[in-house]
Amino acid sequence: MIQMTEEHLHDLLKKMYLNSMEAIFFIDEDGNVIAMNPAAENILDVDVIRRMRSGVDESFCQTCKGYTDEKDLISCSKCYLDYPQGEFSSFQVYLKTRGEGIVPYAASYHTIDESRGIRVLMLLDLTKQQKTQEMLQRMNMLKYVIKAQEDERKRISRELHDSVAQELLSSLVDLRVLKYMDVGEDALNKLRQTEASLTRLLDDIRHLSVELRPSSLDDLGLEAAFRSHFKWIEKNYGILVRFSAELAAARYGSEIETVVYRVCQEAVLNALKYSGMDEVHVRLCEEQGQLLLTVRDDGVGFDLNAGEAKGTGLGLYGMRERAELVGGQFMLLSAPGGGTTVQLRIPISSFEGEANES
Amino acid sequence: MNNQPGFHYQEEIDKLRERFRFDFVSLAWVQPAEDRFVLTWQYASGNLNERYKRIVLHSGKGIAGIVFKTGKPMLIQNVAADLSSRDLFNYPIIVAEQLKSLGAVPLWEGKRVVGVLLAGYRTEDRLDESSFELFQQGLETEFGAFRVKEGAHP
């Protein structure tokens, strides 16, 4: 380290004042700005600077919108300008800036000249950091929402399947017993009708349960769940799903399986709604430590850059978000007249250990 | 009932299509109890593809399911205006055959609906209330083994 002379220090401090990214304000006892560095000038409104310069209003208050305390995001109670003895070594303050509106800054405020009551306020722009944090929070939030939704679907689905459907089934058995008892022709006819409608009801409940979340996904894995789902699609919409699975009944983490199932469900639904074709190809395989799902149709396709979605546009967004949740890659290929291909790649290497243990 | 002697459903719906200049006519009926009373389109005339054969409808679902459940004729004069596009895929036959204007009537066996006759156009507003009424009157009282009106007693 070089020997720091008085002169040298002055020079460095001056350079720091002039070139620092941090905005530096010197503020006197009354909360008036007595000096600010170029970085500070850059963020303040031109009007405010003019007023400060001409001495009309030197108060820092006209720029500051308040700081964050325990109670409020933006508060003016116990203002740092008025309570220098308060703990203000690090806090968050909101300033009205030039052209950018109200922007949060990380600030520190302390006395540097006790005798004259001069204090320094140093500010660092927080917007970028806050955006990062917001993104992180949103991702986490989304993860929770999707998980909560899946869990709730699973719960209701199980409830329907295990208790409601079972109860109904035993009533149905009771009813069938009645048929062999000594009852009149009229009663027998009515019994048959009731039996038929109860059977239909039981069927509906089972459908509902599977639609919410197929228990086969948890019990038997992706391939089985897909096979029954595609059969259902075929019956309901008259669309043929050509499914090829090359997984040898392998199992993955339940998070991954859920993502693959939901993304595929959505992609196939999109194909049957918009492609105009009556055939969809679905392929599920493993490739270079990745689980690969491909959903392809040879239908009308669409312009990826059109920006105008035929449906709500939420489906694609949702698929992408879900893929990101498990570190997967979501790819969409389409061109007008050229069909549409949806591809999902999820790295599975990290989950293999888990699967082996269980 | 499918093998009503002397009644050729394919021929009959072809004739119907000719007579009213429909683009598409189709006939669905309910399957017996062992198949859980699902509805399937058995015959079609003027179809674009074979998709109708794969469709299996439960009571209350799809055009045939609704007509079967309510026992009332159903008219969709303009698909684009009367059904939201998000709802459209719940009516697979409309999507598969690209119908734009259609009507469906129940076919009876005694007091029970056992079949659904659907007729439609691929141009908008071709079938309106008065022409749908004419079509219903044009059907005779019987269509093969079915009756066009609800019977008095089973």
C-alpha cells in the first residue's frame, strides 16, 4: 500500500466525489443541501436543482418522498433529516427523480462534521436489485401457487375416488340386491332405471376425479397416465393421439412428472382446438440425461410473432412457466401452414439418485 | 333397433341431406347399458372426415348429449355468434365438420330419447328458426325405428 499523504487523500476524495456512481449530498443542520456531486445532480429534477442553486428552497424534502420503516413502505414519520440521532446508517429511501418517477435508493446518512452539524447522505440506486428480487419472489410465488393447486386437485380427486365413489358403489350393490327380492314388475322397472342413472353418476364422478388429477400419475407414472388421458381425448373430441413412449416405465420426481403431464395436456388441447387436424403425435423419451417430450401436429400452424393469440394466450405462458419450475426448456416451433411442434426438455440427472433411493 | 329391416339409415340421411340441401346430416344413438349409455354418431352424410366415428358422448355432453338429456330440439343458427370460441371444443362434431349453422332433434322410443338427428350447414345463418321448423315438419312422424315425437306411453 502506498503511503497516503494528506494531498493524495484530498485528491482521491475529490475524484470519488466527482466520479462516484453513488449520489452524495452534504446537508446542513436545517436539512438544506449545501453541496451535491454530479451523480446526485443526475438524478434530481432540473427544477429542484435550480431552486436549490438560487437559494429559493434548499430543503432536501422536495426531492425525498419518504423512507421505509417498520410500519410503512414509504413513511415520513421521524424523518432522518430531523432526527440525526436515529439509526440511519443504512435504510431505504424513495426519491422523486428526473424522468423516472419515484425510485427506491439504498441510503446511508451520518454526521461528518459534529461542530457545524454537517451530514452526508449517500444513495445507491436499488431498482435493478429490486427487480431481481421481485422476479425471484414471483418465481417462488408461482411455484407455491402451482404446487398448491396440484395438491388441492390431488386431495379433491382422492376424496372423490376413495370416499364418494366408494359410498356410491356400495349403495349400487345394495340396490342390485333389491332386484332379487320379491318386488313387483313396476318396482323392478323403476329399480333398473335408478340403477342406470346411479351407474352413470358413478361414472361421472370417476371422470371428474381423473380430470382433476389422474391417480395413475402418482401410482403408475407418466406413461400409464398419458395412455388413459389420450383414450379419453379420443372419445371426447374425436382426435387421434399417436403416442410413443420410450421410457421403459421409468419414474421421475413427482414435480417433474406433474410438469410433463400438464404441459403435454395443454399442448394436446391446443392442437385439437387450433390445428384443424384430427391427429396429434406425442413422443416421450430420454436423451442425453434429459427427459424429452414432443407434441407435434401437421395442422395450420401460426405466426409466432403475430402477438395476437387465438385463445387467451395464457396456455403458452403457463407451459413456459411450468417448464422453468423444474429447470426445463420449453420450445415452440410453428409457421403458418407448417404445423406446430412443442418440445419440452427437462434435465433428470439430479433426480436419478432420488429415484434409486426410493 | 339398428337393424330395423327395410330401413337403411344411410340412405335416409342421404335423402334428407339432398332434400333440404344440408351440408351435413348425422345420426347418433344411445348405446345399451353395458356400454354405459354413451352416445355415438352412427351414420353421417356429407362428412369431411371420419372423426365423427371416434366421438363418444356422455349424456349432457356435446350436441347429442344435450338433446338426449333435455329431449328438446336444439338450434344453433350461427356458431360464431352463439358459442364462444373457448366453448367450441366441447362440441367436437361442430369442430370436426366445420359446421356454422345447425340444428338437432331428439328421436324417441316411447317416452325415452334414444337417438339424435343432426343437420347443418357450413355457412353461417343458413338454418334459422323458420327453416328449422320446416325441417322438423318435413320429417315424418317416424324415422326408421324411432318416433319424431314423444310417445304417450312406453
